[in-house]
Amino acid sequence: MILELIERLAREAEKRGVEFLVIGGHAVVHHGYERMTTDVDFLSEQSSREAWRSILGEFGYDLALETSAFEQFSKHELGCPQVDIMFVNPGTWENLRGESEAKVSRQVVVRVPSPAHMVALKLHAALSPQHSDPEKDWVDIFQLVKRHRLDPYDEAFAGLVKRYGGESALERLKKWSLNLS
């Protein structure tokens, strides 16, 4: 059901010229860590907000929650996954899009953020005051770091971790990485 929805939404977005990245659990899966997820998470440029409302409205979804950078959509049918969309400014979009990777999802090609950018997004999610289970994001972060050999001692990656997770996140990653050795 979820993969079919991603495929259908991807096709509709492509028809309308709306670009997006798959983020969240499905992006982690595309990066090699199999885990269960029950929703669909996209990231798109801020200017595509109205287009996403139109697309999801045509798919029977209602806007359930809205903030300046996030919208959550739900469909009141049994088994229909929630759709979350994070909206970013044009500069952030260009940066994330520019380093994203194309992945095949069933019969469509979708783009996912680079492993380092996924870590940044997961750190952002883990620190969100509305997040009910930040440790789930930390499991994803550890898996991304391990599977893609991201080095918390590398200056560029450490800077990204500190920017989105703070010094304590960097120290946690360094401590964890020492246990891998």
C-alpha cells in the first residue's frame, strides 16, 4: 500500500513538474537499512506547497497539521498511510537536491538525500519537541553512519552534525563510533 502510494504520488508530481525527495524511513531503506515505517515522508521546496495540497487533495487526503515548514495529510480510510511533507527554502532545496541520489522504487525513480544529509534530517527530527520517539531516529543515524562509513571526526561531516544536532550529538556519534572499532 505505501510503496504503491509513493509510486502514484511520484508520477503525479512528475506530471506537474513538482520535485521532491523521499525522506524518513523509506529513504533510510533506500540507503540499505531495512526497517518498518507506516507513513510517507517527502521533502520539497517551499514554493510547491500549493501543488502538494492539490495533489494530495485529489488523492482524497486532508490537511491535518500545518506549520511554517511542515504539513501532514491524512486520509480517513482504513490502511491509508499518513503523508508528511517538509518544506525548505530554495537554497536548502538546491543543496539537498544537488547531492541527492536517484533510487528505483518499484517502477519509478525517486530521489533521496545523500547519507550525510539524511543524518542531518534525522538529527533535526530527533530534536523536534513534537517528536515522540527520538531514539528511533538515533537508530537510523547510527545505521547510516555505519553503512556509509561516515566519519564523525571528518571536519565537514562533524560540522553538519553540530549544525543540526549540536555538540552533544557529535559527542554521541564519536562515542558510538569508538565502540565499532
